[in-house]
Amino acid sequence: PRIDKLLEHVDSDYASVIVAAKRARQINSYYHNLGEGTFDEFAPPLIESRSKNYLTMALEEISEGKIVYEYAKK
């Protein structure tokens, strides 16, 4: 997805990288655990994508507004 489309749903380029990386790891874990039947804690991809790349899927989810995040307070 285009960066301007991503920035409509995140605060900064940095946030898009962090959120996409974390979501890509979740998608990876979902597919990894799919055969084991223990995928309850991992959400499947929230969009239909032509790509099989998990990072691309995560970025597409962000650009479509499917991902909501907040900063953790310390």
C-alpha cells in the first residue's frame, strides 16, 4: 500500500513499522499453529490478500483501517 494511505491510520512512519512488524508476527504465528490446532490466541488475517507475505498483509490491514493500536504507558 502507498505510504500516504498508511499514514491516514497511524501517527508516524515509525508507528507503521512497529505495528506492521508486530501484526506480521501474529499472522506468522497463526499460520504456524494452524496445523497444530492451537491457533485460538492468534487472529487470522483480517483482509483478503493476493500476497502471501505476512508483512504485506499487515500493511494492507493497516491501510484499510482494520488495525487499532495504542501506546502503552509506563
